[in-house]
Amino acid sequence: MHEIRERFRLLHYPTLTFGDMKSNSYDNNLNKSLEEVDVEILQLIREVKDTQKSEIELIASENFASKAVLEALSCCAHGKYSEGYPHSRDYGGDEVIDKIELLCQKRALELYELDPNKWGVNVKVYSGSPANFAVYTALVGPHGRIMGLDLIDGGHLTHGFMTEKKRVSASSLFFESMPYKIDPITGLINYDDLERSAKLFKPKLIIAGITCYSRHLDYPRFRAICDSQDAILMADMSHVSGLVAGGQVPISPFIFSDIVTTTTHKSLRGPRGALVFYRKGIKNIKANGEKELYDYEKLINEAVFPGLQSGSHNNVIASVAVALKMAHNEEFKRYAKQIIVNSRALCKELQDLGYHIVTGGTDNHILLVNLTPIHLTGSKAIKILEKIGIACSKYTVPGDKSLLSPSGIRLGTPAVTSRDMRDADMKTVARFIHSALTLGIGIQKYLLNKNPNPENLVNLKDFSAFVDNEPKNEEISHDSKIMVLKKGIENLGHEVKTFASGFPLPGFENF
Ligand code: DSN
């Protein structure tokens, strides 16, 4: 190798050393590491990693991707353009990209045990929101009607969310949406109500999907309602796709749905991406023997490209393929099972500590804690939890009137399970949550005593200021109540950090 380079130098640049030749190129930075090129960003990335190591991650939609998934994600395929589909590209040089995309499709179908004659999959949508939008674009059409679980009741933004005053999501702006609801007492989806509304609204498509709902969905019931209105059933299994892959749901959404969308980065533990599965082949054989075929494949693929996207993210497709392979084995099944064991253990411990869990329990990776009885808002709860090193999201509970002031917190176990936390650890986590919320109540009481008001209200700004920095040190040392609360936050923060740092974190060592 060295000899060849030397001959090349003598032939073309006899007066330069090889080092000179390199330094004469346009850009000498192209093979330098991030450490050499951009310490500022590297430092921030390391801070993200340090936080991940030392905190307890209970955001239900998050997870930690494996090292192999992350390696594929940062691979050279990222720079390739590949408009079109395998064997039908607008650009030359995509032969290998075709292989990656086809392999990803094959693995997606195999993982969910789908017959390639009956199901197809589009693997190039960028993420969950565009995946759902692509389906509506393909199958519902402009101003066609869709129905999804209301956001305030645990549905997703892209399932048609709008308020009384504003069509917030593009899925309600370009399509006509009507929500279905949960029962305000039980917290369970009111299927009878959905059936009645569907009869009146006559949607073209109904979405069976959740972002904050802790129970299995009744897919057979969704199917029956869709059939009664000749509607398409689309399952958005983004939150539970890892549980479906790991065989941890009683009924797979594929059995009853026409379309299944999913993100790939939640319980499935892949990179940020999405998949759109669609039925294909024979839909029905008519009385006269004529075969009616599904027409989803062409419509969906055309909606994705060229309808909504140009090039694909080929590194992501490669990385999704790795995640799908890693989800197709016994280890992943054990992982998926443990997610639910952990979720139930966390739920039980919180219930034993006196907390009210919406629906009375959980079937999946999510639990929704109703904080109304302890008079602490979801916003204040996530603030104090964040301060002591527990990340989770605020969420509305049955009875809440506004999305802006939710009375609950949503907890999820995919990420902590990827860190090898077990049911016994969930007891410790529940006790940390309890201690933090108790501190939150104490802070609220203290602030209220200091500034009494007829509404008995402490605003989030004052609460956060107390948690983060105020009062100042001099004030603290003169007020024993403040000292107890501040010391409590500090000690709990140390405990959480020591606990969390003891668990492994998937991915690269420091990155
Ligand atoms: N917003 C995400 C979640 O947390 O569930 C889904 O897009």
C-alpha cells in the first residue's frame, strides 16, 4: 500500500511529500473526529449521556437504542439519495441501497409474522407523524373523515387533534376529524359511544392507537365498528410495537387492522423512524367469484414518495433493519415481558403508597397517576421529579378540562427495563417518586403560607423558582422550613443518582 502511494507521489507530485499532498487538499478536516472538530457539541452530547446515566428515565415513549442500532444510524448510507423504491429509482448507484431497503422490509414482515402475499410494508417514512399523515393522504383524501382517541383522553396529536377554537394538528386541518372519548369514571375507552358517533359521522378511517392509555385495545370491537360503517381500521401501535413483537399482547393489531403504523424508537428500541404496514392481495371474493383486491400498496407508497417525501434516510432504514433483527429473538421477548412486569410492579407500589392510578392498573408499559387527590399539578410534579433526577411527562386525567393544566403524570417502563432494572427496583423507584411528590406538597404549603391568597394557589413560576434556585443561601440558613425542604431535594437527588448510576446503559460508552 505504502509503495503504491509512493509511486503515485513520484509520478504526479515529485516535489511534494505525501504529508504536503494531504495538506493541499481542499479540506483537511474530513477524517477528523468530533473531538478534534467540535468540542462544544461533543461536550453537550456527553452531558446528555451523563444525564441518561444518572437519571431514571420514565418517559413512556423513550428508550435506549443498542450500540449496533446506533452504529448503523451513523453509517455512510446516510449520504445516499434514493428517490423511488427498490429496482425503480430516479438515481443511479442505488443497488446496495435497494438491498438494505428490501432486507428491512423482509425483517419487518418476519418480525410480526406476516405473510408477504397478504401484507406489505413501507420502511422509508421519516417518523410516526408523517407515517400517519401518509396513510390519511393515501386512503382518506382531502377533507375525508377520520376518528381517533381524543388527545386529552390519551390519543395522539396526529389522530386528528383540534380544540374548540383551532385545528391544531394538520390531521384535523386537511382532514375532518371527530374524536372518541374515554369514560370519565372508569378511564376506559367508551366503545359504545364510539359506535354511536361513527354511525353519525361515517368516518372513512378509524384509528386504534394511543399515546397515554394503559389498557389493551379491543381490536375486535374496533373491527366490528369499522365494518358497520365500511371504514378502514388503522392501528397506530407506536407505543406498543415492542410488546407486539415480543408477543406480550393478547391480540395482535395485525389480526383485525387494514393498516398498522408504528414508530420504531419506542418499545421496539430502534432508531427514530417509522413503518407503515398495509394489507395486500385478495380482500374479498364476491358471490359471482370475482376477486376484490386491496389497493393500499400503490396508494400508500405513492403518498410517501413522491407525495410527501423526496429522498429516504437510508442510514435510518439500515438501523431499523438492525433493530428488527434484534427484536426477533427470545432475549427481546424476555425484555418485552419484563417491561410489563416492571410497569405492574411500579403501579402496585404506588397504589400501596396510596396513589390513584387511572383505570386501576396497567396492561402495558404505561401507567397514569392521577394527582388530583394530593393537590399537586402535573406540571409541578414533573418539575420536582426532574430536579431529583426522574424524567416523566405530565398528562391529563379523566375529568381534566384543559390540556394546559394536566392533573397527572404518565410513567413508562421501556427505558428503565433496557437498563436492566427489575420489579424489585421498581419499588425503590416508586418510593423515590413518593418522596419527591411529598417534597412538592411541602414546597407548595410553604409558599402558600408565605403568600396566602383566597384561591389557595401557588403558581408554577414560584414553585419552579423555589425548586431551582430561590430562596438564596442567606435566606435558607435563617428559615428552618426552607432548610428542610432544600436539604430534602439535595439528599433525594443524591440517592437517585447513586441508584441510577449503578445500572448499565445501552449504546456507546460516553456518547
Ligand atoms: N409525544 C410522543 C409520546 O410521548 O407519546 C409520541 O409522539
